[in-house]
Amino acid sequence: YKLVAFISHMGTSTHCGHYVAHVLKEGRWVIFNDAKVGASVDPPRDMGYLYFFERIIE
């Protein structure tokens, strides 16, 4: 399996802040933060709430 996306939280607690999506597109991580989309230079893979994997068939 290969990690292709995950959801992380930005804020001081789950009651404050919001969730963003980090998606692997064409070998680079991209962050989707509401209407803003940009490069996710060092995505917090260890801080994800929900992970999306793609099965690799060999």
C-alpha cells in the first residue's frame, strides 16, 4: 500500500481550528486548506486523523 492522502487538523484542539487535506499529486504533496491550495513542503504525516492508501499490485 502507498499513502496517497491524509487529513490533518490545524488548531490548538479539536474544538478549535479546522481540518485540511494533504494529497500526493504527481509525486508532490499538496495541501488543500479551504479555498487555498499550495505545496505541502513538510506534511505532518504522523499527525493525521484519516489516511488514504492505494493498493499497489505487483
